[in-house]
Amino acid sequence: MTANPWIPIALSASIEPGTSAGTRVLGEERVVWRDAAGAPHVWEDRCPHRGMRMSFGFVRGDHIACLYHGWRYDTAGQCRHIPAHPDLDVPKTIKVPTFAVAEKGGIAWMATEGADPAELPAVPDHAHPVRSLFLDQPIALVRAAVVDTPPQGWHAEPLANDVVTLRGNDATAILALQTRDTSKTGLHITVAGEASTAIRRELAIWATALRTRLETDMTKAA
């Protein structure tokens, strides 16, 4: 099973135009935001000025501004405006590190270095959101539980270390696992095909029960 060069970070539906949210990827803070035109962006979640999280800021059109002193950045991460010095030609060195991002299967994916869009997981292009869950468990344990105990009537098909599909009921569920850090995992679930309310509810209930079981097992082990 190979590693996926694209890391799942959020449900596409959870990041609406003009909003931002913070997350963790491989132990590091990231901000996911969508500009007013609907394009997604993933950056380091830190303003270069004083280190304030950009996810606390606000999106205006195709810019995002830091909450602390209002420094405003364009979609390339370049600072374009400093309110305290409105006439300043902002130095090009004031820039937030950015990461490539793509959307597929109803999920936003962050690229690792050198990742090719052709390497995105082989999942349906479009899918309906189910939910995201966050578990205090390492990704290997969560993935094993997903593969070993899928919902009744569904068949699990691992695609990569962090992507599993479930097939059943004329639908394909996409389960994308996000390594938040060594002991915490995000689980983003969407479903393509027959995506009725009943099927999405079934998957959400199953995922919640899976999290409860894993965390109960962890408590007993402690």
C-alpha cells in the first residue's frame, strides 16, 4: 500500500466562500480558506508579523487578513497591505508559505512537495458530504478499524494508506484519513452515487460508533 501524495484536510462543503478554518497536518498548523470566487487555499497558519493564526482572520474577496493588525495577503500568500502604513510598498519577503490544493470526491486535498494532480486518489470526482470526525488515535489504528469493520452490507476497498472506499447500496463512500499528528486522526467521509439522506445518516451513525468504540478501547487500555 503506497502513501498518498495528497493529504485530505477537510470536506469541501465545510469551507464556504469567504470563510477559513484551522487544522493540523503532520503535526503542523494549517489554514484552509476559500476566496469569494470559490477557490480553495491552504497555507501555513501563521501571520509573518506576530505569529497570529491566519485562521482567526477574515476573508475579503480574494484576500485574507490577519485578525491582529489587519495585514492583508493575496491568494499567493504575498502581503499586499499593512493598515498602519497604508502607503508602504510592502516588501516581497513578507509572505505566508502556501501549499497546492485540489478538490475531488467532495474533499479538499493538500499536496505534499512535488505532488502531481494526476496522483489524486482514484475516487469519484463529485460526492456528497457526510461528516468529518476527529479521533484521538493514530492513523494506522483508525484505518485498520475502518477496513475490518465496515458498515453492514458495505465492502471496504483500501486505495492508499489514507484512503478507503466503501461500496454498497448502489453507492460509493469515500473515507479519507488525515494525519493530524502521531496520535490524532481526522476522518472525512463523503458518498457518491445513491446518496440518499438515509444512506448518509447510516454512514454518519456508523462512523460515530466507530470513534466511540476506539476511544473506549483506549480508555480501557489505559
